[in-house]
Amino acid sequence: MATAFLSRIPPTIAPILAAERGWSDSVVGYLASLNTLGSILFLALGAPYLRALGSVRALQAGLMIGILGLALFLPSWTIAACMASLLIGVGYGPSSPAGNDVLHRTAPHGRRSMIFSIKQAGVPLGGVIAGLALPPLAAAYGWRVALLASAVFVLAIIASVQPMREALDRDRERGLKFGLGAILSLSNLVTPIRTLAASSMLFRLAAAGACLAIGQGIWFAYLMTYAVSQLGYSLETAGALYALMQATSVAGRVFLGWLSDHLGAPRLLLRLIGLASGATSLTLALATPEWSFPIYCVIAAIAGVTVSSWNGVQLSEIARACPPSLVREASAAATLVIFLGYVVAPSAFAMVLSFTGRFDLGLFACALSGVICFFIVPLDKRGA
């Protein structure tokens, strides 16, 4: 939740920074892509850190890196804001492989999708907190105070998990060297590729996740900017829409995890989610400013389930598709592919927006990616 909260800060405060610093609307897409690029760098190179530090300590270290990123928003230079988003992304990187490692060792098999989805519900919960708390704080006291309050909140989270660290990190590889040489070694660089190449099923699941990430990445990066720039809503109203989407995603992730376990057909469910995600993006693409605010609230609430609740089911299937000894590596590799969608989509959206000024073209691409997901997800022999 805390790592997700940090990653939602750039798009949440972007309208304020854009107005103060003269940025165009497209800048938020580049910041979102840099945030995801930072996560990709960790996922590609961070395996030695995970093994040496253990999962809990790696998460704590990531949060500290994210706080450092917040500090880089304070200078007025655009390059500093870019570095801030990159560092926050690096800090987010351990969340998937570290969290999956802990849950794979402790979750009962019959409730795996449900428990993974509860973990993933922390992601939109972080977005709810960011959407509801930061705009009012920024409006009342300034965005710098909002960043300070965010740092204090995250420090409290770091302290709260410390008592669990020794028990959950007891399998860490003590004494393992993880200097620059180990990180840039050929063996470490090819680990994600080797892990994915070992299973076509794993690669297809990862590719399907990348398709779903296209829609999720664009909705997360641009919903507030779309609401302010195209619909004329205030920052607080746009933040409420964003928070509504995140709130329904909390419930949606838990519900889809329960439904996956109950039906026993997680991959079929992922296919249907792809179609639903595409349909929701298509609806927003066809929307007009004349539509009433309650209609946009309904669309945002539905998007929280269809566009933003697939992650737990998908990550549970990733863990199921690989040997137990490779869960951290497989999760990192699959998440690396998924995050390519988070990087490419907001940047491509930003370029389209810069040249055309049209939001609907990017949303049409989101709809198409959902349809592609339907055909990519592999089914078990029993059709699940």
C-alpha cells in the first residue's frame, strides 16, 4: 500500500505542478513512464538485493528510496521531477517479487488467488489515500506540505513492519555480495529472460498482463488530468473521481480473487476481465463533457473493477506456473514484462496527446489491448 501510495503522488499533484511550472498536460505521461522505468530497472537488476536483504527489508529499503524521490520534487527543475519519478519507481520495484515470495511461502493453496488479491488490494488503497488526502492538503497548505505529510506517513509504515522482519526474512542469503559487479554480471542480467523462456505459458501470462497494464497505466496516469483539462472539474473533484476508482478497485481485487478460487477457472476469468477492461475504456473514449458528473462517477467505479482489479489473479497464476524455488525470479520477470505496458502506454498516450490534443485515441488503444488479452491468456486443458 505504501509503495503504491508513493507511486500515485506524481499523477495526483501533476495538475498543480503543471500550472505552477508551465508544463503541458503530456508531461504527466512522461513522469508516469519514468516511474515505471525505475521499477523495471529494479526488476531487471535487483535479484541480488532480494536474496541478500530478504523480502521485508527490500520493501523497507524501497520505501526509503521513494521518500528520497519525493524530496527531488522540491527543486523547480524539470529534470529533478523526472529523477523523482524514476526513484519512486525504483522503490516500487520490490513490491511484487518480495510480496509474492512471502505469500507463496505462507498462503494455503485453496485460497491462493484470494490472498494474492488481498495483497494487491493494497495498491488501489494507496491510490485512495493519495486521491483523497493529497489534493485537499495541497489546496489548503501547498503541495510541499502534502509531500512532507506523505513522507511522514511512509516512515510510519516502515517502522510498523520492522517487528516482522526477522521471522519473514530468515531465508535470506546472509553474506551474499550484491555490489555493482554482481548487479551488472551477465548471469544476473539474463536471469529474467531465462526464467520466462523456460515456460511458454509463463510468457503468455506475462504478455496478457502487459495488455491489461496498458489500460490500467493510462487510466491511472491520466484520469485526473482528463477530468481537469477536458471536463473542467476542480482538482478536488478530479481527486474524488480518482479515489472512487481506487476504492472500487480495493473491493474489486478481493472479489475477483474470491471468484477465481470459487470458480476454479482463473485463466478464463482473466480472459473475461480483458474484454470488460476494453469495454470500459471504449465507453470513456466515447464520452462527452455534456455527460453529468454522476455518470462519470459510475464509469470510474466500474473501471476500478474492470481496468484495475486483475493483478492479484494474474500474479497468483504466475506463481502457479513456475517452480516454487523460482517464485521471486519468475514474479520479477513477469512483472518486468507487465511494466513494459506501464512504460510504453503513458508515453505513447503523451505523444498522441501532444500532436492531436485528443484523449479518445489513447482510450481506443486501451480497448484494443483488452481484446488482445482475451486471445493471449492460455487455458488449462479443463478450460480454466
